Amino acid sequence: MQKSPTSQPAVALDNRQLDLPLFAEPGSMSSSPTPSAPSAGSQSGQQPAVPLAPDGTKLRSITIGSRTLHYVLKRSARRSIGFAIDSTGLMITAPRWVTLADIETAITEKQRWIFTKLIEWQTRVEQRALPKVDWKDGAEVPYLGQPVRVKLGSPQGTLAFNADEAALQVPLPLQADPQQIKDRVQGWLQGEAKRLFGERLAIYAEKLGVNYRAYALSSAATRWGSCSSDGKIRLNWRLIHFPLSIIDYVVAHELAHLREMNHSPRFWQTVESIFPEFREARQTLKSHPPELLPTL
């Protein structure tokens, strides 16, 4: 008799989570993630017509309690079951020898994580319809956690920030094109980010006793920062919208990767050693991914 695929070694689960992704995970589902076992007949013919993913791929379905979860299944030569959640929903990549029963068991084991991430994505999509900045005299943009008002017609003829008035003087006429105003303000914000992030990196690198090779700003849509094994750090310039404590958390997070290139308990201990308040800052970022910031 042919050997059953289930006799293979237990397959590993792979979350495929990124460094400070915050967070590119979505999908379609209903209700909240309350754990419950899937029905025994989740592969039976009792399910409704199979829906399609945006690219036309047929979605598989599994019933978990009172909910139906749709997902794309891809086979590969990999040795573990991988879970990825993005704007198209849940995609599972599994070894060719793993049975559907094994895959559904893995889904059941990971259901809390899956439904939590799907709900996070759905919430972000709903909140994403934020008002765009109206680029004119009096427009407001967040800077270090506080609104800054744009004032056109700088009397000095130069771009200048007045911290006492929380105002940015922009040397453009009142009738200036909105794109011109946006470019000047965004340029100032990015310049402030470059300057301030460099200062904070120097402070926390000294605290941790590490050296980074180089650093640059990024405009990533799904992560706040990254650190490569060769010591190159990238920080999302839009962190400049947040209070300094949030910036310090991301800086400490990336520098800690120079000690631990993972998210193990030792990594978080390293972060805590130079930034004890990291838990509160981490939670703030989880609820404010880049795409929820004002549209600039």
C-alpha cells in the first residue's frame, strides 16, 4: 500500500512576519476571532460556490465554528506551511506532500493569529478613508505628535518653523499651487526626519554599545524600519509625524537587531535595556500603520 503523506515528519508553521511590518495583513471574514474547532465536514460538498481572489484564483474555504474562512492555497517545494496575509486575503503555501486535512489542522491551530490579523486589516481599510490634506494657507500636518499649521507668504522669504506658534512659514504666495505647497512642506518634514533620526540613532547606539554602517530614510508602505545584517538601517520618514518616544522605540528596535537578528526573547530584552517603555510604543504603532497617517 502506498505510504500516506501524513507519515512524513510533522510540518512546521511559518508566519512570514517581517521586521516592524505594522502591518500588511488583511482578508475577508466575519465576527471576532473566538477560537473554536472547524466542522468535521469542512471539505464536504456542502459549501457554497467557491469565490475568486482578485487575480481570478479560486479560493478554498474552511468553516471554523460559525465562520467561513477563504484562502488561496499554493503548493511548493518548501518544507513548512507558510501563512501570508495581505490586501488579497489569506494565502497558504504548503509542501506538495501535505494533505488538505493537514493544512486545515494547521489553520485551526493558527486561527487566533489569522483572524486577529484579518480584523486588523479590515479595520485599517475602514479607517483609511481619511480626509486628505487641503494644501493651502492654514493647512495642518502632524509633526512630532502635534499639529503644525502652514502659513504662506513667509515675511523672511525663507522656510522657517516657529515652535512657539506651531507654525511653518512657507515662502510661497497665497495663490500657490497645492502641489508646490505639498512639495515644500513634505521636503521640510523629510529634512527634519533625516536630522532628528540621525541624532536619536547616535544616542541609542551609544547606549547599546553598537555601531551601524549607514542609515537612510524610506517611504515603505508596510514597515516602519529595517536593519540588514551588514549594519544598514532604514527608517520610515513618516515617523516624524509621531511623538519623539515613538521614534525612539523604532530606533531602539532597529539597533537591537545589530545584537539579535530575530524577534526572540533575547531581542526584546535588548530593546528593553535601552528603551524600557517599548511595549506602549509598540502598541501605538500597531494601531497606526503608515497607510492610516494623513494623506500627504
